[in-house]
Amino acid sequence: MANNLLLLEKKLSELLKNLQDAESDDTWQQVAATAQVLANGLRDKDGSIDNHTILGRTSIFTNLRSLLSLALHGSTIPDSAYTSPILEILRVSANLCMDHDDNRASLLDAGFPQVLLSLLEAYTSLVNSSSESQQLLSLSLSHLKVVRTAVGVLLNASVGYDPVKIRLISLDAGSTLLKLLSVVYIPGAWLSVSSPDAEEWQIRSMLSAWVWRTLVELKEVKDETLQPLSAKDLPLLTAILVAFTPPHTSTSSGTFPSDSEMFFDLVQADLECLEESCSLIESLSLDVEDVRLCLALGFKTSSEHPTGSSLRSILDFIEKGEYSSLWANAPDDFDVPRKQKTFDMCKAALIKTVVEVAGEEAAEMSLWDDSEGRAGGEFVVRMVEWLKGYVIDMDAGKGAFFNRSDLATCASLSLGNLTRREKNATVLLSPPHSLAPALSSQHLLSISTDIKVKHGVLGLLKHVAQAGPPGSDIHVILGKAGLIQSICDSGVWDEKTDGMAEVLQVSAIGVVKHMCNTNVENTFSLVLPPSTNTPIPPSGLSLILALVKRADTVTVKSEGTRVLVNVIKSLWSGDIIGTPVTTASSPIANGTVDSDLLAGKERRKKETVKAILTMQCATALASLVGRSGQYPLLINEGVVALTLLSTQKAGAPLVLRAILAPLSFEHPPSSAEPPSASTSVTTDSSSPTIATPSTRGRLPVPKTPLDMFIAVLKNVDNPINYQPEVRINVCSFFIQIGRNIAGEEIEKIKETVRPVMEKVLKTLKDATGKEEMLGNALKKVLDTWA
């Protein structure tokens, strides 16, 4: 066999020399016949003789390249008379490269990639590129076979072989192949062809499959910085979505019989186009920043941007795309359920793309329109429509958005990415959107709600709540919509949710943490369970504290306890209810406020304060201080909250027991992630502090929270610098707890702490500024204890 193939190679070499001397039709016919036999012989690998290696060591690739150039006769597209020899030359090239890296290298050295891409580009240019609608390239079977085999050479040469892939990417082969596909196989186009030729469409569908396989190969190059496609290719990818987005192409033409194998082969080819295009759009949007920015910019200025309205096409497909009606009468082996799952995965991939685009910081300028009367612009309006439409149609039990949880997920995640500033959050909660009631709906927040929807909605709510300053109208609007109770009823803090939804739990905690910051009404809603329910359910705060107790992660424990910190600060932040009745300026006395309303608020305040004067609350706060040695911010918040609790006679003994109780958990590792200072809460008695790196020793693991109080006062032998504000607040704590408590235990604390304070005070003898203020605070404590 090897000798026969070598003889054929030699004959091709001789024919090449003859053609170089003088061309003749007979010689070209011999080239075609010889190459055909050679290509057929290379289709399979003989186990005993390695024909591919033997032939690869000859000059065959150089000869094939020369023959191909001669057959083109200086033209970009071959004359029909020469398609047969060209086809066989390409078949030999493709078969030689099959699973053979040395031959792939030889093909690369012979310059085949450039020649083949030029050939494919020439075929593509036969279609009028200025046409607004996609046009199918009309080619004879012989030319279609040449195109298909040229793609086959590129595919075989690139499979698992990076040097060819890198060269093809450098030549922009990905774009060339996509352009070719856009004129050779358009999904659904075969339905509009009268009396279609089966062989033609078999070639076209096979060509489509080979193009996608080649693009996948180019994507899998080891150097991840190399991308076979770019933003300019997006319109070609999104154009494929049109065939699956209503209105659909008419299926009443004289196409293949609906029960024929060819019919469903083409239906399958259409779906493959959709699947591969969605996969590439998703990967491009995840990997390439320019793609995300171009999709956003094209949405704003589609007529001026090369990506056009690609993002609109994506949104239309996500919203309106539907299973093909051609699947209805498919045979069992077509596996319609699997096709439906594939279709759904395509939508999921594009939802990721939309969310990623919305998450690109620089894309906000294109997706959010601040112009007067625009309510955020077209993209924002559409996302709001998806969210509200889902809630409305779920209430009605029917409608275009009924059971469309995918739209709710996409909309909530996208809006969440765009809503990081107060002005944006205000737009969403104000007319015409007024989104708060929808966000509080049971369809978005309930035990039965899909976890992906919860994730999106809670993420959006967290950004909305975080965008407003403490006590802002944003928190008031969310509170009036009953959001806190909706979150409590959603089951997000239930024990059965642990382990699989920590992100949701932390997001929900973040929402209520911000809502309760200097907002007493929201604080009431979180701490007091609804009295109208029977039996009375646990309050939101009790659910959070139970979660904090059983949680394994520092984030849940710390952020959950910070909710309690904000609750306490809200309840203790001055005169919440109003000026006392006994004063002349009292709102009640001058008739400007409903006395019954104020009395009700006062009653609820007392009930709320009573509800948090528990050992559970005191222990949670003391534990926050005890485990947060690396985070002055958390220590500061815990100290301030414990100080406020100590102002109550019933609270001081609880606090004392809590700071003396052994810590029942390990000190967090150094890799634990600290809370964001941007989410801190400050009052007149506390200041946000930032941990500063230090080369000092490791902080000893505290046995009790009191050990941490002492460590903060000392501020030595620890890797964190506790700023004077934190240490001053610790002094205030010791003064306050001593006012409402007496007895042996407080005296023991004084005996333990006094020597520490005295030693620290000596080091501050000549201090100025904040250090001087610390010294004065220490003196005040010592004087109070004298």
C-alpha cells in the first residue's frame, strides 16, 4: 500500500512539472484522478504501514500548494472547470493532516492557511454585503464541495495543534469562517427554498458543522489571551438568534417532506447553529471586556456602532424565543425533550451575557439614561417590565411572563449590577417604575421561589438598600412595601437553607442591615414578629441570631451580628418618637402630631428594646468583639452596641456576663475576609476605622471577650493598630457598665483592667491630638473607679 501511495505522490510531482511547462485539460484530469485515489488511500490509517508519515517526509505539501495555485490561474475563485482537481488536492491535504502533528506543521510551512482563507473570503464576497437581510450564497455542487473541503483542511490541521491555531487566529480566520457560514448556511433558510436539492443541503449542513467545530478548536488554544473572534463578529453570531425569535419563517413552502430524515437533519443543524452561537457569545462576553462594552454601546447607538443592535437581538431572543414548531412531529430518536433542554441552556447562556454586560462599570453610561423623563432609559425600562410583568402574570396565573423565572432572574441581576448609586436606586423605586411592591412580592421572595430568582432579587435589593445613606427615603419606601417581612417569610435564614445558599443569606442580611440603619420603623419590623399571624412566627432578628449561632463562616457571623448593632443604634439614636409632651414645643402639645400614633410608636419602641435585652443579644455582640481582633471596625461597632445596651439597668448585667463568658469558637484565621468599610455604620460615639498593616506580633487568642477589650487598650503585640477612637470607645464602655452594676464581678473587672489603663496612661504622658483625648478618657475611667 505504501509503495502504491508513494507512486501516486511521484506521479503528482511529475504532473506538476508538466503543468508548469505547459497546461492541458488532460493533465488536469490526470491530477484530479491521481489525487482522488491518493486521498481515498489516506482516509484510513493502515496499522502496519504509516503512510501519513512516509508521505509527509516527501515534498507532497509543497507540490499540493503549487498545484492549488496553478489551478486558480491567478483568480481568487476557481473556474468551474478546475473545481474537480482542486477538490481532490484539498482532500489529500485534509487526510494527510488527520491526527498527524508533523504533517500539520508541514502544511503550515507550505502556507496553506493563507491560501485557503483567501479562497473562502473570495466565495463570501460573492454575496452583496450591503444588503440588510441575510442572503444565501448560490453555488453549484462542485463549488460547494470545494468550500466544504477547504474548511475540512483547516479543521483537520488545527485539531489539538496550537501552531496552526495561532496562525489561523493571527489571520482572523474566526471572522472569515463566520462570514462564510452566514452566507452558506442560514438557519431556517432551507424552509423557504422551493424544490431544494438534498445533496446541496447535505453539503451545506455538513459545512456548517465543520465551521463550528473549527471555531471551537480555535477557542481552545492554550494561550488564553488569544481570541478567534472579537466584538466585530457579534452581529454574525446574534443574527442566528433571529430564526428562533418570532415571527418565524413560513414553513408552507415546498421543502423536504416533514417526515424525511433530511428534514430533521436540517432541523438539527439549525439547533446546532443556535447552540454554538450562544456558547460563543457567552464566552466572548465573559472573557473580553471590549465585547461587553461594545454590546452596551451598540445598544445606545446601534446605527453608529459596528455591533449594531446585537444586545437587542439577545434580549428579544431571551424574552420571545420559543421552541421550533418543527419539533412537534419529530420521530422518537430526535429526542425533543433533550432539544428543549438545549434551547433552555442557550437562553441561560445569553442571560449570563446580559448580566455580564450590565456588570461592566463603563457600560452604565450606555445602559442607563439619566435624561429627564427617560426613567433610566430603554434597557432599564425593559428590565423593570420583565420583573413587574413576571409578578403580575404570576398573580393572574397566565400571560406572556407567566412562569418566566428566567426573565425575573436576568432582570434582577442586571438591574442589581446597574444600581450601585443612590440616584439609580431612587429611579427604580419612584414612579413610573415604583418597583418596591414587586420586589416584596411572594413570587420573588418565598420559600418556593427558585433559588436563582432569590439570588438576583436579594442582590438587587442589597445594592438598592446600600445605595442610600442612613435613614434615606430608599429605606422608607422599601419598609413601607413590607420588604422585611417578605425576606423573613422567604426562608432564606432557615436552617434547611444552610450550606447551599450562604450568598443569599448574606445578601438578605445586608438588605435589612442597611434598612435598619437609623430607621426605627424598619427596626420594629425586624425585631417584632407580626402579631396578626397565628401562630406568631419568629422575628427576623431571632432568625438572624439563630443563623449566627449555627454558622461556620466569619462573614455570616459578623454581618449577622452587625444587623443587631444597627438595631441598637436606631433604638438609642436620640429622641426617636418625638419631643416629650411636657415641653412647650411638643408636637402633641401644639397639635401637629397624632397623639395616638406617637403613643403606639412609643409602645412599640419599648417592646423592641425589651426584645433585645436578652442574653442571646449580649452574647452575640460580645462574641463579635471577641472574634474580630483583626478588624477594628467590627470591634468598634460591637463595643458601641454593648455600651448602649449597658445604659439599661436590665442590660448591664447581661453585658457583664457576656464579656466574661468563655468564647466558644476559634479565633478567625488571618485569611478571613474583613467587612467593607463602605458598609460601616457610625454614630457620634463611634468612628469607622481601617485596619493598617503592622509587622508586630500575632494577637493572642482571647479566652473571653474581656481579653479583647484589654488587648485593644494595650494596642501592643498585635498585627493591627487599634486607632484612638476605638480605644476611647472601650473606655466609654467601662464607664457605662460601672454605672448600672455593682458587686464582686465588676470589682474583679476593675482589678484586671485598672493596671492596664494605668500602664497605657503612662505612655501617653506627653501625647497630643487624638492620643491626648485617649489619655483623658483613661483618666476619666480611673477617676470614676476611684
